[in-house]
Amino acid sequence: MTSKDGLNGRTVITGIGVTAPNGLGTEAFWKAVLAGHTGIGPVTRFDASRYASSLAGQIDDFDAAEHLNSRLLPQTDPSTRLALVAADWALTDAGVSPDTLPDYDMGVVTSNAMGGFDFTHREFDKLWNKGPDFVSVYESFAWFYAVNTGQISIRHKLRGPSAALVGEQAGGLDALGHARRTVRRGTPLVVAGGVDSALDPWGYVSQLAGGRVTTATDPARAYLPFSADASGYVPGEGGAILVAEDEASARERGAQQVYGELAGYAATFDPAPGTGRPPALRRAAEAALADAGLAPGDIDVVFADGAGVPGLDAAEAAAISGVFGAGAVPVTAPKALTGRLYSGGGPLDVATALLSIRDGVIPPTPTGAPVPEAYGLDLVRGAPRDQRVRTALVLARGRHGFNSAVVVRAA
């Protein structure tokens, strides 16, 4: 049964659901990552010719009507539709149905960075051009950061402890860390992860306003983490939802598979600019290792945040080499095939790390450009690296100082 001591129960991942620009479904995504197939291309949902940037990681082959009933479509933003489908796939993968456990023994923790931009943009257009009587009543909740947690909970009758977190790119790892804490406090199963989508005109321009999106026009040369040619990132949509369970409970119910253990988690916040104190990403990585009871030499691969912004890449490289030593551990950033997915990026990297453990291969960072020698990184580039993987460290940074780190290992 579930550990009740809040300290010693192992939390394992038994189900994965992926909705990504280069693959719908876990195995389709994994195949695309290993083959180096990108999901980045020109924005096609609106005319982006007058924007400073014109690329995005779009999910073009997703028809929500094929996966969700017609009642849900008028009340959901694209991000919620993607989250609902990812959760469906994760629960199916884990072999979980509403009667697997009592409803109050199953919870939901998700992260969302941008809310329902597309939905709200359409409703505001109605407000400005037609009047308030034309605005959907669903606008009252479809825009909200917590809506994915709520809709997943309602759809699957998951009435246990639940939460919604906001930490931009770091938020998805925070959701997994909070899910682990919830499991260790006695809830046997928690559906957790993150999904974002804001590729309507309003949402897209809000991302450009941050000043970190590349203006490159060649999809193959646009998002180049840790490259000497890095010029910014490409925004994307999607993410991953995972099923986290108490190991004893999962094995007792006959879980179909265990991908690995969610072994360590930590979060830090950067000091205020101008204080002279260093960023806190390194401290998050070290704390996550300590939480997992591991030393740096125990880590087989680092899935980096990989901002694709030279200053941020240099800071992350310094944190990684500071923990492990220069070139001492393989580093990869497969998110360069999808774009940065905000709250969805961290969970998708965790899913990728678990697949690396399963199949004994490190996916590459899709760039042929040189890595600055000063970075001191063994960046896996060009082709997958066959290597036994037992433990992986996943890093994520959110805008304005959020840092999170998760350790996963073979169960």
C-alpha cells in the first residue's frame, strides 16, 4: 500500500502522454527525436509576415474533434485540449481507469505558463467588435492557469489532492516535484505535467515582446542551444503529462510498466539583478542530486534547459561544468526540435529522459554548429549516442529567476 511516512516511499512513473510539434503520442515523438525530425516551421495560423519572427513549433496534425467530445470543444483553449489528450494517453499507458483506485486517492498537478491565450483572444475580439452579449460564458474559466488541472480532474474523476503551478519554463518540473511530494504524503497516484499553447497573433506577439525569440528564418538554423551561432529560441506548443505513483501501490495494482523513479527534485530562485550573487541553477542541480542521494558521478546525462540565448547558455554551461567538471557528463537539448514549450518543456524532457533510460540511448541536440570551448560541455550532437543510461538530470529555468531540477533513474 501507499507509504504514509512522507519520507521513504518511492515515486515512479507508470504512464506518459506526449503532444509535441514533432510527434503526437509517446512513441511517435521518440522516433522523431532519434531521427532528428523537427517540428519547427513557419507560422501558418495567421499572417506573420509583419512580425519580427516567423517560426514556431506548431502541432499541425492535431484535430481535437477526433479525441474529445463536442461538448468540450466550445469551452476549451487549444492548450487545454492538448493537455486533456495527453492525460488520456498517459492514463491509458499506465492502465488506469476511474475504478483503478478510489477517486480521492488520485490527484492532478499541472503547470501552465500562459493560460488560454487563443480562447481569450477570440472572445476579446467579440467584445470589442460585437459587444459583451457575444462573449462566451466559458471565458470565465477557459483562460485560467488552473483550468487544465480542473478539466483533467473532471474528465477522469480524479478528486484527490490537486494543484496548479505557474513558473514559466520551470513550472512543469515544479508540477512533477509537487506530485512526488503529494504521493509521498499518502496519495497513491497523481497525474502531473505541463502543456502550453499560445500561437494565436496575440499570444505570439507576447512571446516576441520578451526579446529572446530568434529572428532567424531557416528552421534548421533557428534554435541552436549552446551553439556559437545561437540567436534566441523558437516558441512552441504542447508538452507531456505523466502518471506518478507510489511504487508499492503501482506494483500491487499490477501496473503495466514502470518507466523509472522520480528520484530527486529541487527548486531555487535567482538573486535580484545587480546584487553580484551568482544565478541559482547550479544550487538547484546540486540540491536535486542530494535529494536523490546521488553524487555527480552517478548521473549519466543532463537534459539541459538550453535557452539558445548566448548569455543564458553560458550561465547554464557554467552551472553544469561547476557541478560535474568540464566535459565530464553528456549534455543534450532535444527541445531544439520542438521549440521551447514553457510549462510543457520540462515534463517533455523528463519523458525523453525516461525513454533514454528504457532504450539505452541519448538523443542528440540537432545542431552541427560548434560549441564554444569556454562552455566546457560534452554536447551530444548530430546523431544519437548509444550509451547505458541509469540516471538523468533534467534542468529548467523560467523567466525572472525560476530554476528547477529533477532526477530520474531506472526503477
